[in-house]
Amino acid sequence: MTAHWIAVARAAETLRADPLFLDSLAVEFVARTDPVLLADLRDNPTPRFDVLAVRTKFFDDFLSTAVRDGLRQVVIVAAGMDSRAYRLDLPAELRLFEIDLPDLQAGKEALLAELGLTNARCRRRAVAANMVGDWSARLRAAGFDPGERTAWLIEGFLYYLTDEQVEAVLDTVSRLSAEGSVLGLEHVNTDLYRAPWMQQWLADMRREGRPWQSGVDEPEAWLARHGFRSQVREPADLPEATGRRVPKTPPRPTPGAARTWLITAERAGEGPPGNRVADPRPKGTLR
């Protein structure tokens, strides 16, 4: 369901007169799964997907920068219908791993074959795995090299997990990241779960079987505990948000504001023991 929704958002952006990116795979996916909706998106452009479009462009730029800086190994976690292996300017020798559930991967591979998209711009490898299981073994078996610098992307995923599951994912990413690896990541803060205007939407998500379950209030400190130096932004901070319907938030640390964190980070060396934070859990997570 969530993979479908993100594909709809990217298709809607692609159909705009002033798109931030073009995602023809998303358009083809929606054409086959919900042609009535696709027709409506063509005829009635809507700003309701603006935040997702800004987020997508932010992480497109993150990966493009990592590749320009010489990284040749990318892992997209919970990839869904992601098409960056086909639409970004990537070198042919780059290895790009897409991890997601087996059923979703099978459906995506069938669609790619139907569309004749058998040759990505890089060495794309689909990894069928559950991210709350032992996914690292399957990633390694697909050819992932933990000794090589990696660009990780975790977009639109972590808030569906519990705090403990989020920690397990980040622990694994940290363990598999050579020094100089980079991470692009999205998460939310815990005040989001208390905002009055979010309650109906959160209730709807729970009823549909895809509840949001986690958040973090101090993302810089949280990622430092996992060995990453980070830079944190919010969607309204980005130049791509200009002219789009993207909610603005008050300056940090104003309490009570629902925030979406858009994060880029780099795997640092261990450094002196005294510089490391002992507490293994992010302060302010949901319980």
C-alpha cells in the first residue's frame, strides 16, 4: 500500500507542467493499477503531493552527489517502485541494491519486464528481504561489499517500524558501512503524534494496517550514536519547496511542532572513546 501511494505521488509530480523530476515508471505503474486515478491526476493537478515531491528531489540530489564524489555502491532500503536506477545519471559500473519484500519485488520485476526495462543505467540488483529480519545476509549474498564506501537511502519507511525495529535497522546499516559511507534518511519527531491536525490521518493509517509507530526528537544525537555525522533539514527549508504547498515549522526547539526530518549523514571513524555517546537509544522516542 505504501509503495503504491509513493508511486502515485511521483506520477502526479511527473504529470505537472513544472515537475521537479520525471518518473515514467511511476506513471506506468499507476496506469496499470489505477487508470481512473491517473486520468484524474492528468486532468486535475493537485498540490497534495508537494511534500513527497520535494522529498524525492532532495534524495535524488543526495544520491547524485554521492556518485559524483566517487561512491560506487548504493543501497535503497524498502525501495518499493523506486526507479532511480533508470532515471538518474549513474555510471554503468555502480552497483545499486534495492531491498524490499519478496512479493513486492516479484511484482516490480514483472512490470519492468513488461515495459522492456531490462537494462538499468547501472548494475541494479533486487534483494528480496524483510527489513525486520536478517536482511544483511541476503544483501551480502547479492554482492554487497561492506568494505566499500556505500550510499544508503532510507526514505518513507522508518516511521512504520517500532523504536526497537528502527534501532535494529540503523545498527545494521552502521555495521555494514565503511568509513566515508553516506546515509540519506527520513524520519519524524514525536510531537507529530500529538498534533491535533494529525489525529484523524494517523487513525486512518492504523485502521488500514499501516500505522506510524516511531519518531526521534534529536536526530543529530541519535545518528551520532550510530557513528554518523549528520545535517538535518525540514522540507520547507529546501529551495525546491518555493511555491509549493509545504508546511512551515517554527524554529527548533519550539515544542509542539510536527516535524519531518530530511537527513544526510556521513559515517565517521570511531574517534576517541570520550567522544562517543553511551546511551544507545534516541532521546524522545515513542514508548
